[in-house]
Amino acid sequence: MKIYAFPLSTDVKIQGPWRTLVDFGKEAGCDGMTVDEQGNIYLTVRQLSRPGVLVIDPDGNEVAFIPTGQPNQARGDPKNPPVGLPSNVEFGLGKESNVLYITVDTSLYCLPLKVNGYHVHNISP
């Protein structure tokens, strides 16, 4: 799985070549994603080797990682199935715009951050 960035024109059309921001290779990639006001991207990484929320800057450089499960878990063991695999991530609204919500297994976690989330409103071509 790969995460790509596409340059957009002012009328929200792709203009120019795309770039690869993250290449997960043969490992499991991400499921959900969101963005903060600084343009950082939050990706829910479902790799058994490193489950959690990967935060990358607009150039694809890792700037933070929020672990949600133990690293290097085994696959295919019915007695010990993998745990801590995140599925989605989103920032709150209004007074909670700095709260990052993360769904992990059957739980919801709320993590206050020092940055607000970015929400797109009223986009029209």
C-alpha cells in the first residue's frame, strides 16, 4: 500500500505529477486518515510490527507516532489474536477541535493535542 499526494489547482483538479508520501511495502498499510491545520497527516497503521497512528508532514516525513498496540505481534495464532490495531482517526469539532479520536479494536480513545484538526467545509468546484 502507498499513500500519494496529488497537486491540485485552485478549481480542485489534479495538475501535475503525483508523489509517493509513504510506501508500506508488503506490510499492511493504513485504514483511516485525517489532517491537522499544519498539514500533517494522521494515518492509522495496521502493521503487526508497529500498530498505531503515524503522523507525517506534507513531504511524507514521520513527525510523530502514537502506538496503539504491542509491536511485533504474531499473525495467525487463534489463542493470541492481534490487538491494538487502529481502524480510524478524526479530530473533534468546535471546542474539541484539538482532540484526536482513534478507534482501536472495539474501543474509542480521545487524545488532546496541541494542534487543531482541519475540516473541509463548503468546497465547491
